[in-house]
Amino acid sequence: MSTEQGADAEPHTVADTVSSVVRQWQAVRPDVDTGPMEIIGRINRCAALLQQAEDAPLRRAGLTRPEFDLLGTLRRTGRELTPGDLARETFASGAAVTKRLKALQERGFVTRRNDTRDRRVSQLSLTEQGRALVDEVLPQQLAYEASVLAGLAGGREGELAALLGELLLQLEGRLGGGRV
């Protein structure tokens, strides 16, 4: 079967873990539509495997993905952020952000200053060392991620990104996960 299919063509059959699970469900519950499982199950399995791989360039730099997400957020916004801002931007709990920020501050990547209007609020920014680390690691991490996606047939990364973007917009709207 070709990788390009018409609207009426049968979907591409994939022999992966999820297809095995779907076959099992269809055998015991043929009355249930397992179509959603074929998508959500694969997204979840891909996410789990990607997390398991531990992002090689980040690991070499001594960072976890959540730590890099905090540093990257400070770098890409180009302004000071509060811990609450970082929690919203990275979809992490306040407690998790606080713990990660403490470690990043101890390592000299982040600096904290009290807000002049409200001393209970901290403003966070990257140090020069933190900025240099993000600027060094980001191209390596993107190259690593490109190598993970390189096996997609026919260079269909853009198609996959667009479809996942549509799903994300729908979920953010429905589940309130969107950002302001």
C-alpha cells in the first residue's frame, strides 16, 4: 500500500504495540469502536518512549526536560517571569517549579529578585551562564529530536505537526489548558 492514500482508502496498517492491544479488544468486544484508542494510545505510547529516552543532549548537559523547559521559557520570553508565570507556561505544578528553580539557582543558571511592589513575589531571569547553556543545548536538542523523527515515511513531519496542532487546540479549548 502506498504512503499516500485517497479519502476512501483503507488506513495504513501499523504493526505496533497499540495495534496488538486493539486486536485484543476487538476480539473480546467487537461491538466497541477502538478507533480513538488507535490515536490516543499511540500518542501516549510515543510520549512514554520519548520520556524514557531521557533526551540525550539534555542528559549530557546535566539537565532534565522539565529543567530545560524552565530555562527555555525564560530564554524565549526574554523577560523576567514569576514562578507562577513559569508554572503556567510549562504546565507544571507550583511546587515542582519551586523545586526545579531552587536547583537551577544553586547551579548558577537562574537569578531571583524580590518584586519592588510586592516582596512576596519573586522575579526570575537567566544568568549569563544560564543563557549560554540554553543557547548551546538548544541546537543539539533540536538535532536529536529531528533524528528521532527522521524515520517518518516521506518527510511527513509537517503533516503530523499540523494534525497534532489541531488536536492540541481542541483539547486546550475543551479542557481549559490554553494560555493567555
